[in-house]
Amino acid sequence: MTSELDQEIRDKLLADPGAILADRDLMRALVDAREAEAGDNVIDIRGRAMEALETRLDRLEAQHESVIATAYDNQSGTAVVHRAVIGLLEAADLGEFIDSLQSEIAPLLRIETLRLVVEETPAISGLPEDVIVTPEGSIDQIIAAGRRAPRGDDIILRPAEPITKPAHARDVASEALLPLDLGAKRPKAMLLMGSADKSRFMPAHGTDLLRFFGQVFRLVLIMRLRA
């Protein structure tokens, strides 16, 4: 014996039957109830079609949310880098420029480490104390991090390596290495970034914003070295 619907609920459904169609869980319950009445030997094609459409809709919704999230992250990341670039340009001299990296620019970029690494050479001297000066040839070793093949001059995104640990301001989980070409008469240099977030710098990530920041940093640094 089937129970009757409450009159108030029945009146609401009759007044707005579209409410049932808009509720996916309710529609699924109705289809399941219909299949149960039909028995195991009967296949409800409409029910199977609904399941397929629901799966496709879920997939499309997930992709849509992913696209929106990626677009938002890109926009947010661009704004962060733009603010950091303005901070680089505001420095009055080389000393202020270098001092601002860890104290002002790193927090803008939401990272723990932002250090300039320069190979030691007679061609350059009088650098601020916060610049990390390393022996000649060491930057290639830092970039390679024990690998046999050199990684070239491209930006490196990777989990933090033991070889860079002394250079970081604190413990970090991932890092970015941006090689800097300061000119033929100047030593090799590199910008080191470090983050406590292990997913911040991953090899699969894009490097367009980091490349832009590195290019601006390089140009400003060259201007400060000439002053």
C-alpha cells in the first residue's frame, strides 16, 4: 500500500513541477524507484542516459571550475609580480636595492627567500653584504645540483636541494633559480627564490611571470652597478 503525499507538498509540486527536474538527487531517486518497480530483467534506457549525462555534466562543471581557478590564479600572480617590480624600481641605490629583496620584495611575492648569488671575480667588488658571493663555477654546480648534465641557462623550478640550503633565509620546501646574464665583463649571477610551500615551485609550472620578474631585476641590477 502506497502512502499519499502531504497535500501541501503535493500542491507545491503541482504548482512548480520544474522544481523536480532541477533537483538532480530527487530525479535520480525517482529513476531508481522506477527501475526497482520494473525488475532486474528490464533496462531503463532513459535512466542509463540520465546517468551518462550526469557524469558528463559533473566533468564539465569540474573543468569549468578548474579554468576559473586557473584564470584567477594567473591574474592574482600577475598583480603580485607587478607590485614586486614596482618595489625593485623604487630603490634609490644598489645597497637599498639589495636590502629590499629579503625585507620587502620577498613578502610581496609571498616567498621566504629572495637572494642574489654572484660568483667571485676581480671584475666586481664592493657588493652589499646581503649578496651571496660564491667561488667561480659554483653557480653551474648549484643549478645542476648533482646531475650529470647541465640544465642550461633556463629557469629552474624544483624541490629545495641541500646545496642551496645555506643560502636560504629559513627552511624552504621548493625553490626557483633564475640565471642572470650581467654581460661579458661581469661574473655569472643568479636570483634564488625559496618557498615553504612544496608546491609553489614545481617543474611543471609555467615560468612566464618569473621570467618577466628576472628580466626586470637584471636590468635594474645592471643600472645600479653602473651608478
